[in-house]
Amino acid sequence: MSFSPTRLRALLRKEFIQMRRDRVTFAMMLGVPIMQLLLFGYAINSDPRDMPTALVAPVQDRFGRSFAAALENSGYYRITHPLATADQAERLMTRGEVAFVVTVPADFGRRMERGDRPQILVEADGSDPSATSGAVAALSGIAESAFRRDLPAGSARTAPEIVAHRRYNPEAVTQYNIVPGLLGVILQMTMVMMTAMALTREIERGTMENLLAMPATPAEIMIGKITPFLTVGAVQVLVILGAAWAIFDVPFAGSLGLLLAGVMVFVLALVLLGYLISTAARTQMQAMQIAIFIFLPSVLLSGFMFPFRGMPGWAQALGEVLPVTHLLRLVRGIMLKGAGWADVAPQFAALATMVAVLGTLALLRFRRTLD
């Protein structure tokens, strides 16, 4: 049979019509490249600036004020708590509200006047080394420029010594940051994708009518669908945590029970998100495409691959509505910092709110599907 341009045009017309009718696939073809362009072009920043900083300075003298001003003028530090005590600064860093704690000794001014070389302690949150590395590297230049006005030319006095200490991960071991984050990313990828195909699989196999004929309410059907995935998620959590401890030697400073409770709330939010996708998609392919579309910003905007504080305000706002963002803070806080309930309560509250919202939306959508 010879090549026929007429048949080829007919086949091309048929494929374009089919593509136009499959709106989800067509939207993915256009939406994913645009989203990648916007996220990588505007939202991703590997050198964060204006990092929140707590200043512990019992005596507010001119030397301490000069150093604080030099920190802010560098662009890396933003002193959000200028009058913090040592205990307050410790709590702020444990909760992740500040990335740095700068401690200026009470006798700092007197020792500078005597010509000594006192020390200033700068503690960095080492649970995410990439977020603080740029600011730590700039400390030496900041110290030299901070006291030029206070130390005139020819003076015997020298600039103070800056002691930088990375808390929770002094050696900047990458596994300590990546492996706890992988817990959220792996669960996000598997739980949402598997649950997203729960209802669409019934529709494609023709067993949806049998399911609807059962004497069960929509809520009972939803609970019955998501419970097995919760069990699978629990097994995955135990495997990942076991590997983190046995293979990668990740430190575990906090409560195991508190961590497991937070992770299971996160898993519940994921399976409800997947079930919501399942009620909106018509085929398993569409469900998988929507799950992948949600997975991409979850990885890029959660703080897993790039520093969360380095993103612009609008990107951080989007990241706050993603469950994996709050799980990363919870897991790193408990495992690396030894955070307690009071420190991670905001993350529990955010995840519980997402569970309530996603559960309500999924149930309403499923009831509409039945009607």
C-alpha cells in the first residue's frame, strides 16, 4: 500500500480532536512547562537573604549596635528579636522561627576598649545547611567592616573574633537534611498517586455499580477505600525511619511517638488528597497526571530541594498550603532538634486543618459523583 497524504491528514485530524477532548492531558502539556519556568525562574533561590536572627546582647553598647547594624547591612541577616534572652533564643531556634542566634557577651564593650579581642558567638540552624551557608561565609567580612568607625586607623585594637557554630548538624552532613525530608517526599509520591486511582479503577473495570449497590453510605465507602492505604503508609514510614537510623546514621533527638503521630496525620492528609483527585478524574491516566502535577510544586516549594526562606513571599504562601512543607519542619524539628509538643504544635494544627478541609471536599465531591 502506497503512502497517502489524505489518510495521513485524516489520522492527524483524529488525533488533534482526541487531544482537544482530553482536556486534562492538554492542560498538563501546557501547564507543567509553564509551572517549571515560573518556579525555577522566580521562586528558586539557593542563596537566601534577610534570614531571621535573634540578638542576645545583655548590654546595648555602641560596639554591639555597630555589629547588629553590620549584620543587617550585609543583606543576609534580619534581626527580628533584638532583645532576646538566651532561653528565648533557644526556643526560637528549636521552633524554626529564627535561623541565627547572635550572642554578644556582657563585657564585650569593655574588652574592646582595653584592646582585647573578644568573641561573638553566631549560632546557625544547621538542620538545613544550604540555607545558612552563604550567611555564615559572609561573617568574616562583616566583622571587619562592623568596627571600622569604632576602631580608628592606627589603633592597637583589633576586630573581634567571630565563632560560627552550626547547631544540630555541625559537620553539615547532607544526609541529616535530605533523609528526613525524603520521608515526606516518598510518602507524597506514593500515597497520593495510589489513592488517586482508587475510584477511577472501579469505573474503568466496571465494578463501580457493584460498589454503589452495597448498603453503605458515601462516608463508609470513603473510609473503606482510604484505610488500606493508611496501613501501607504506616509500613513505609517504619521502613524509611529504620533505614535513616540503621543505614544513614541520622540522629534521633526527639520523641518517636510524637514523630509517628505527626507522620500519620500527614499520611491521612495525603490519602484524602488522593481520594479527592480520584473523584475529579475520569480515568486512571488523568488521576496520575493530576497527582504528578501536584507533586512537582510539593518538591520545589516545600523546602526539600531549595531553602524555603530563599523563596519570594508568593512562593512561600503557596508552600504553606502544601502538607509536605509542614511535615518537613515537623520531622527535622523532632529528629534533629529534639523538639517537643509545644515546638511542633503549629505543624500539627496545620496538618489537622488540611485533613479536615480535604476530607470534607472529598466527601462532598464523592456524593456529587453518586448523584
